[in-house]
Amino acid sequence: METQVKKMAIQAINNTIQNTPNNSGNKTERNSTPIKVQLGTAVTSALGVATAVAVISKKQGFSLNPTKIKQTPIKDWAIFKITDEKRPNEKIMKFGWKEIMGMGIGSVTGGLLGGAIFDKKENFKSKCQEAVNQILGDITIPLSFVALPTMLYKNFEELAKKPVDNSNLQKASKFIKGNKVLKILCPTLVSGTSLAAGIITGNKVSNKLNEHFSGKKTDRKIRITDFAPHLDDVCLAITLMAEHSPFGDIVSKFVPIALTVAGIETGRANPQNREN
């Protein structure tokens, strides 16, 4: 009798183990995206950004003629060229808010198309929702939040250079400009605080918009990958704060790569991974 009870107990434990969902396996399944989708959307997102960069280059007066590009040293290509003190009047490709928006839209459009081509049709709605999160939450709203305060602070800094009018605002500007620590700290705080506010606001607005159109509660959290596109905001702040800065030029070269992440996240979205 005792042996039979033991056998029944062991059998019950085995049945419990077999019927218990594998949490780690489910988590992997929820977060996984087929390699075909990941690679496909990476390529189409990169093509979207590259197309936008080509248009920007043409508008800023750089040649897209393959023969001319081939004859030009790589360091002098529009995408790689930076400010040179020895050649101060040479044209450098600049990324303002319009250019950044163009690259962001190009990336997300490319990712959306890649997702439609390489992924299942039933996941396309999730990709459209993610596109809203990327365009509004990760690009447009944070960019707007950074651009306006940064430009206002730039005007505040310029007061120190104007003829003396002894206003309190001008005195404050001169004091900050004359202090090595405050000269770096103040614009950093302005841009950093604006960016943080823009990220939070952008996420909330895009979630609400998706809720309105889908009729379903949306709680898409801020992710680590969301911070990659914000390199554009940092670049814009540096550009506005320090025009013709080699450092700003170097940082801006990474913006197209960072914005490609927005397209990849759009293309790989599905109902499962948008809940994480």
C-alpha cells in the first residue's frame, strides 16, 4: 500500500511538472523575432535613412554623381566631412530639426515596409502602432522639447555679447558665460531636462493616440532602444549651442545610424513584444 501511494505521489509530481508552463520559454517566445524579420527590417530601415540622407545632401548642395563621389577622398564625403579650422569656409553637412525629422520618417517608413514584406500580415497593426510611438514618442515630441528651450537658452547666451544695457537678464548671462562650470552645466541641464520631459510626454501622447484608434488600452513602456534615436536631440542641442563645432559635427555623423533603430523597432513589432 505504501509503495502504491509513493508511486501515485511521484506520478502526480510528474504530471504537475509537465503541465506547468515554461516561463522562461514563454518569455523567449514573447520577445523573439524571426531572424528573417530582423535582418529584413534592418536593411529596409537603413535604406530609408540612406534615401533621406541623399535628399538632404542634394538640398545642401552636395553632389550625388557617382563618378564625382568616387573621385572625392572619403574624408571629404558629405556624410563624413567635419569642420576644419584650416578651411573654415568649406561646406559641411548639417542636421537641423527638419533633416532629423526627414531621416526619422525615412527610417520608420523603411522599417514598416520591411515588416510588411518579411513578417506575418496579422502583425502589421502592431507595427503601425509602433510607428506612431517611434515618430511621436521617440523623435518628433522629444525633438520639439529640446529644440525650443535650447534655442531660447542660445538667445540668452547671446545677451552677454550685446552692448551693455545693465538688465538683470544680461548680467546673469555674463555671469554664466564667465564661469567655467556654469558655462557647461547650465546648457547641459536645459537640454537634459527638456529631453527627459520630451521622452516621457512623447510616450504618453503616442500611447493615448494608439488607444484612441485601436479602442484598446495601450501601455507601451519606454525601452532602452528608445534612447538611441535621442542622439539626434543631443546633436541638435550641441549644434545650437556651439555652431561650427568639430565635436558637434562628429556626434552628428552617428545620428543616421541611431535613427535606424527606430525603423528596426517598428518593423519587428508584434502584439507580444509591444506588451513588454
